[in-house]
Amino acid sequence: MLTLEKFEEASEVVKKVILETKLVFSDYLTEQTGNKVYLKPENMQFTGAYKVRGAYYKISTLSDEERKKGLITASAGNHAQGVAYAAKLYGAKATIVMPTTTPLMKVNRTKSYGAKVILHGDVYDEACEYAYKLADEKGYTFIHPFDDLDVATGQGTIAMEIFKELPTVDYILVPIGGGGLATGVSTLAKLLNPNVKVIGVEPAGANCMQESIKNNKVTTLPDVSTIADGTAVKTPGSKIFPYVQKNIDDIITVKDEELIVAFLDMVENHKMVVENSGLLTVAALRHLKAEGKKVVSILSGGNMDIITMSSTLQHGLIERGRIFTVSVLLPDKPGELGKVSNVIAKEQGNVVKLEHNQFVSINRNAAVELRITIEAFGNEHKEQIVSALEKKGYKPKVTRPNL
């Protein structure tokens, strides 16, 4: 059973390994949503995510004999680092099975804590199956990333901290992958205040918990597809499922496109790097059917590799209309490029890239294709620039930038 006494014990235990992540009030998100929005920045933990809480507390409950056997787990990255770091502190050997799609940064960080990393399977579920196989063969002690009540208790310590800082919180938004964090946070939250609303948030392409609740039983998705790799889980935990059923008030699903613009918002307005799974609760704010409430969004992690970060920023700028490309056909004669440039300049558009092709047609009156990549203030400004080109007789075609 998950009890208040267990949560209190776990809160004291995890203090040895966690950094204090004070709530951050978001003026920007408050203005955007009509609610008072606070961020719980678990992306600022030493291991880059909340997972160290559950891992360390779980390992603290093991016997010396269980730790000496060696620990093993499966993870897409954050639980891997949590277990590796906690095992190192306890002087235990750890083996981590990670999907082959895991970003290199997460693999290297896990290795840096002294763990042995094995890459297996395309998704978490395949990695987990292999980790169980190795545990049986070699006698390792398995630390499940979410389907474990001790792990869930450790994760739930986040709720204890939220209530200490903001006892009048109305809503807590929590990401859901397999359900460990949601179990711990929602159960403790309801113990502390039965009236608080706890909303789970899943990627639209990996909504295993939503489907399970709808079917009233643990349900396995046929496949998952989402950029939120930390929550790309086909099957939620069976041990923790009853707690989620009881204590989660609703589940919101978020599309990948929403995560992309949420990343841009966090970087620009809060100067914080939050991975896609951690952004679920930020993107969900716009779906929340509430107004004037005190809302806490849990940012579960910030372990994003540089290549993914760069790509996400670029796509975010495109989604917001901050970068776009138009192509126009021009007569093949001097001065035409300058005319187009003047139209864009008058509308305050900033040209960042030009591609000039004189061989698209043999018609000298429309022989040159000009592709212009432009920086704008947003979608409204983008439409203003396109409209100005149309009024000057050009027939601009808006295309996706090739940055």
C-alpha cells in the first residue's frame, strides 16, 4: 500500500540525493492560459530528471544481499541515469538496457555513473523484456522504472514539495509514460488534499494509460510514435494501475507539434531546456478546462541531446511562422531581385537565405525562380508579407524552409 507514512519516509531519504527544485512562477504561461501557472523544474536535478528519486528510494529498501547481486533495469534514459547514480552511491554494480533509439547523450551520461549499458530493441518495452531475461539468467535484482510501489513512492515526493510551497494548489499536471510518477504524485496529492485535481498528460502517439482507463484494464498499444521518447511506452504498469484509476482525475493527450512549440516557449521565456516528455504538461495547459486556478506543471526532465534540440528549435520557429520560405517567378532581367527585396523590407521581413534558379523555364518573362527564406515575428506577420507580395503582382508559394 502507498501510505502517507511511506511518502514521509521517502521524502527524508531522497533529500540525500536530490537538488531542491523550487517552484517557478511563469508570467508568460499565466498570461497565455488565464491560470496562475507554476513550474516544478525537475529538469534541474543532478541527473537531469526526477527519476533519481524513485531509484534511490527503491535501492534504499533493498537488502545488502539484493544489492550485491547487482542491479538491472530498462530505460529510455532518465531512469537509467537515476539507477546508475543511485547504485554508484550504494557501491552496487548496475546494468542498464536501453532502446537502440536512445539519444547518445543519455547513453554516455548513464555510462559516466559507472553502469554497464546494453542497447537492445527499438522501444522501451523490448528493452525491458530483454532486461528481465538477463535478470533471470544472471540473478540480478531488477529495478522497474515505473511498475513498482517503492519507485512510485519515491517519485511521489515531488507532491510533498509542491504542497509545502503552494498548499493552495488547485491542479497538478503530471506526465505519464508507464505511470510511476503519476501514481506517486496523484496518490500523495489526494492524501494531502482530496479536492486537488491531478491531471495526467500523455503523447497522442503513446496514450497507453488513457486507453487502459477507457478499457478498465491494462491495455497494450500495438505501437507507439512520438518525439517524447521518455514516455513512449506501449503498456502501463499493472501494479500501479489501480492507483492511477483511483487518483488521476483526467488525462490530456498532446500532439508532437505542440511539444515543439512548447520547447521554443521554454527556451525563450524561461531560459530552460526541457525534454519533450517534460514538456507534456506545458503543452497541456492550453487544453485545461479551468480559469483563475493555481496550476503546477511538473517538468519531468531536461535530458535532450544537442541534435534533437537544434532540430526542435528549427521546427518550433517554423510552426510559429517565425521562419518561412516563399517562391516567386520573376522575369529574367536586371533589377527584379531588388524589387522583391524592397517589398519584403517595407513589411519588416528579414531575408535569411536566397536561392536563385535561372533554369526553371525558357519563358523569359517568368524564367527565374526565387526562393526566399524569411524571418518574421509570427504567423500574422508572415501573412502580412505574403499579402504584400501578392498585391505587387507576384504569386508567392509558401513552402517549408530547408534550413
